[in-house]
Amino acid sequence: MKNVINGKLLDKAVSLFKKRRYADVVDLLTPHLLSYGDSYLYFKLMTISSLMILDWSGAAAYLKTAVRLERYRDPDLQIVRAVILMKTGETAESYRILFELERNGKWGHLTKELLEASRHTENRQALTEVLETLIKMRLGKIRPDAVSEIPGRREQTFYTSRAMRVHPAAVAVVFGVCAFLSLTGIGIYFGVSARQNREPVRTEGDSIRLTREDQLAVYDIRTRYFLTDKEIERSFSRLRSYYRNGDDNMAQREINRIKESNAAIDVKDKASAFERLLSEKRAEKTKTFFTYDEVSRDPFLYHKTLVVWRGSPANLRVTDSSITFDFLVGYENKKFLEGTVPVYVDYAVKLYEGEAYEIEGEILAVDDNSFRLHAFSVRRIQIN
């Protein structure tokens, strides 16, 4: 018998997903993006779970990587892709996917409902509300395979044969060792849990909350992110939760989403209040860091977040007040270039072009397609 063993994290995520605890899946997996950068199952779980909690922008971001990693045409992912494309107004591509899935026994009925919704809905906000209803009603049928391909997972093969004989004494020894390890593990688990439970929770922002009297969404055609009342409410709820738990980057991302959206001025003011708290008490180590690929897709969503990237500097320019250069992200080993970002350093540091460095800094969005990095620390690293 051959038994494929997944990482415990993904096994737990699949279990939560099957119980339809989508928000818990997102909270569990978000901090581990770099560890599962090549796992199709990871990005499928994150795409669908984000969509099920109506985090449209998050779902769209994870979807791009899931599609890139997909080695076969997964109907579950295709129906999700069609829904997201329809919401963003890319109807031609959405229709093409839906027509392909129309004869699919699992999704055939939903494809017809989506096509009807698109053809008979008057405006984008109304269409979004219809799509959200269909998501809640229909997409719960998705059940990912717990043993999908995961790079780096371990495989163990167990063989049973009549030629094999197990001595009873050996069995007793094995059970004794297992019992000892189990009791030790339980003790370690409860010790770790006790320490985690003692970790401080921020309470400064508990008084900043939305009320029933607050207007949530306003009509604004110039907005960067068009959100419904429900999306604004969920985004603000996530913001409060991320702040309480000390995940500054995720909190800042929700702040940016709200401030650049069609949210009412009162909602934006409350998001700005959280931003002031972040600037006053920024954690030394945020729980979630973003990749170059994520930031480059939507710079404004990651404005003022912290990143830690490795790469190599080029085009060094030194003045009396600053050092600027182009940072070749991912090129520290001279094998793969993720992209290039302008960096400025406002303190003295010795740099060598072509050498490997790790930079921690703050993302500063310039426009919809570009950003720069304000480096807080620059550390030369050794690449083997």
C-alpha cells in the first residue's frame, strides 16, 4: 500500500474547507504563502475560500497563481474563474469558460444561472449581489482532493507480506515507545498553547467600529475598488481582527482597500484611525509578508506594507542625502529575476552592485502599475 503524506497545515486546511469554515482556511494559510509557493492545492484552497467569504480581490490574486500552477483543466477552478471574470466585467472570457462547462454534470446548472444573471442584470452592483447569492448557494459543492500534488511532500511506502513475521515482544516495545512519545507530545502541545494564549492582544482599536447608522458605500465612478455594503463591512471586520492579532501588513492592506474604494467618508475615517495606530505601534515582526508578484499586480493595495525581499542592486546612485538603486528581486543567485523595483535608502550603507542582499522596507505606490521601496535595513547575504 502506498500512502502519500501531506503537510499537517494543508491537511488541516482541507478539513476546515470541507466543513465550510472558509474564513478559518484563509486565516490559517495566509501567513504561509512563501512555504507553499508552488502548491496548486494551496492556491486552490485560498482562491475558493477567499471567494466564499466574498473577498473578491484576494480571490482574484490567488487565482492567477493557481491558474499558472494548474497542470490540468480543473472544472472547479474554471467555474470560480468565470465568476470572478464576470464580476470584473470581462464577460467575453467568462462566457467562453461557461459555454465549455455547460455540459459538465457538476456545474452545468450553475453555468446557466450565471449566464442568465449576466444577461438580465442592469448594473454592476446588482450583478455583484446576484453573484454573491449564487456563490453561497452553489459553490459549496467544491471538495478539494486532500492528496493533490504538493511539491516537497514526503512519500512513505508500506508493504505487507506473508513472508513478514512480527514478534509479539517487538510489538510491545513499539507500543510502549509510541505511548511515551504521545504523552510527551501532549505535554509540549499544551505548553506551546499556554504560551500562545498569553500573547498580548491589541485592544486600542476595539472602540473603532461600524454602527448601524453608518452609511457604508457611496456611488463613485472614480473609485479604484468598487465594493458593496457587505464587502465594506467584511473588509472592516477583517481589519479589526488583523489589528488585534498584530498582523500589521494584513491590517494595512484592508485599510488601503477601504481608503481607495467607494466606502463612505465615515468608514474611511475609521480606517485612517487604525492606520494612525499602526504608525504609532508598528510590530517589530508582522505575521504576513507579501511577494513581489502580489505587490506588482496591485501596488495601491500594498501601499505602506512591509516586505522582506532578496536580490541584487544595480545602477547605484549616491547623493549627499540618499542612496538609490534598482533592486533585482529574486536575482541574488543570478538564476531567476522576479522583477525590478526602485529603492532609496536615507542613511549611509556600503553597497556593491551584483552582490546578494536582503532588504526590509516599506512599499510606496506610485501609480496603478508602479511602486518603489523605502529600505529600512539592507543586509548583505551569503549565497551558497
